[in-house]
Amino acid sequence: MKRDTPFTLVLGGGGMKGLAHVGVLQALLERGHRPTRIIGSSVGALVAAAWAGGMGIAKLREIALSLKRKEVFAVAHADMAFKRMRRRGLRVLRPPGILPAARDRRPLLR
């Protein structure tokens, strides 16, 4: 690819592995390939937004290397736990017209 060829860089997710996008962006820039547009999902969106907003590669790399797994996933785990607590228990589904015995009306899981 020629250095002046316009291209869109698309960054994906992947949690902690997604922080490798910082290295990909750095390698492209070192070779003279500057994306004209940058988009991403999940952690890729965070890297894309930070770089597009003016944060340099050195700062992005510093942040990526200093992050701990629990800092990245703490919010996600808390959110999943709250959703599980609000969810109703699973129930047995029966075809219409078949009435279960009274003792079978309990949820399978709580």
C-alpha cells in the first residue's frame, strides 16, 4: 500500500487482548500509513476515540501497559451480576392444555 492511500482502520473488541490495537496503530504510523478514518467496537472503540481525540501513541501505550485486568472488567462483572439478580428463575414450559401437578409449579433455578 502506498503511504498516501486513504484507508479506514477498523478496530475490534477482545478485552485486554484488544489493547494490542495500540501496537497496530503504532506500527502503521511508523511506516507512514495514517488512517483517514478510525472506528472500533468495545475496547477498539476506546482506542480509536482516544487516538482520534488527539491522544498520542506514547500515552495510549502507557495506559494500556499500566491497566490491570480487574480494572477493565470490574464494571462489566458488576453489571452482569445485577442483571442476574433481577432475572426470574427458569420455568418449565408445557404444551397448552396440560396442567402440571401443584408441586411442579416451582421454578427450576433461582
